[in-house]
Amino acid sequence: MRFGMDFGGTNLKTGIFHEDGSVVDFIEHPLTTFTGNGNLLDNLLSHAQKFAANKSIRGGGLAIKGLVNSATGILEDDIGAGAMLAGRDLRATFGDALGVPFCVENDARAYAWGEWLFGAGKGSKVQVCMTLGTGLGCALIKDQHPYQGSDALGGILGGHISIDRNGPRCPCGNYGCLEVYCSAPAFAKRIRNAHPDLENKADPLPPFFDKIAAGDSGYITTLKAFQRDLAIGIVNVIHAYGPDRIVLGGGVMNSASLILPGLIEQVHQMAWTVPRNSVDIQPAALGNRAAAIGAAFHPDLNLER
Ligand SMILES: [Zn+2]
């Protein structure tokens, strides 16, 4: 069995998994459970130890938002709640606390690795995984390993590929980044602006996709504009990395059956691939467990399965 933890932007997910990736136990807590009282790292370690107690785990991993150097196990930088963990040797600390080989990885890379190993990326040679969540996460799997590049930034900045040089300035410094148009909040904002009468202003995606499913033509233009922006970003990634599979995750993909056909059509019209439709685009399969699973089965653990 393996232990996996996913320290995200708002929640902490913790799981124990069988060697085939299936779930033994999985739980999700708001981060405030661990940030409220006492030291964050101590709280996480004690939670991990309690969760893994009496389970015969052979290895584990932590997926965390921010710049992670998986070779050193150190979170180099994070501006979110995880900032309190920056600079610590998390690999050694968790490994010692649990008494097993341990790995620390950026959450987008861990998500992509989980999907490659047990989910929608299975069997692919080069996989790019993009998650449409609070931000737009991106990671590359090649040579049977999450790609890190020459530093902790490699492969995870697909959300900051520009799709419009005249677009708004992004906090990263670039203009018109994909994330500004296609993250979940950006998509919600686009829908609110185009359809101010749509109910549920806090989360307009479900009523929007109800209208799309009903074939309401007044909403199709908004979906097509979103698909086109996302397709341009995906084509850039295809041209950069040459993947044979793109896996798309995040809450927006709950409506994958309504998004993917039009998106795939646009990608194949624009991508310079031989043959033209050679890149397989699939929705993610592991849901909110992917990053915890990816960390738990990280290849750097060097454990036979
Ligand atoms: Zn940017």
C-alpha cells in the first residue's frame, strides 16, 4: 500500500492506495483544519501518522502547489498557504515520520503522473495534462517520468502561454496568458458577462451547460469562444512537446461530453501534426485523487510494483 497527500489551494486530500492504484481510504479536509492552531508542518505530520497507522505502507508522497524540486524534496517557493513549508526538507521530514521512502512533487506534475500511471494517460508515450481549476495547471510526462526541466519550473507553466499579445497583463509578467481566459473562474466570468440573466451567479457553469445540453443556440457562441481559446493553448503545447495524449482535468471537465467534441475539432484544424488527428485528447479519469495517487507512486521512490 502507498500513502499520498495532496496539499492544494484550499483543501488537503489524504489517501491510502493499493498497489494497483485503487483506494483503501481517502479523505478531504479544508486547509484551515491544519493552519488554524499550532504549527502547520507538525499538524500535517501528526495527521499523516494517524491516517497511515496500522496500514502496511511501503512508500508515500506529498503533492503540493508551488515550485517543488522533486530531486531535493524541498518546496522552493509558494505564495499560498504552503509558504510556511517553503525551504524545509519535506521529503526527509515526512519520510522519517512515516518510516518509509517518501517523495515530494509539484501538484500539477503529481496529477499528471497519477493520470499517466492509472488514469486517462495510461499507455501514452508523451502526455501533457492540463487542469482547468482555480488556475490552469500543466505538466508533461515523458520518458516515464514527470518532466522538471533544468529547474523546478519545467513543464508547469502551460497556463502562461500567451494566446493574445494584446491581452491583459498577467501577474506572471506576460500578456494574454491562457490562464486568464480558460481557468475555471475566467470561464465563469466569461459566462456571467455574456449571459447576465443566467441563474446561480456564484457558479454559472452548471446552468450554462444545462442550456448547452438543451441545444439553446444563444449559449453556443460563448462555448465556442472558450473552446477556441483553449484550443489555441493546446495547439501551442502540442507544437512545443509533441504529445500523443492530452489529458484535461479540473471541475470544468465535469461537462467534458459537451466541451470535448468541439474542442477536439478546433485543435485538429490548427495543429501541425502528422497525421493531423494523431493527438488523443481525453478527460481525466481519477478525479480529485489524481495528485495524491501520483505522489504516492512517484517514480523517484524506486519501488517495484
Ligand atoms: Zn501569465
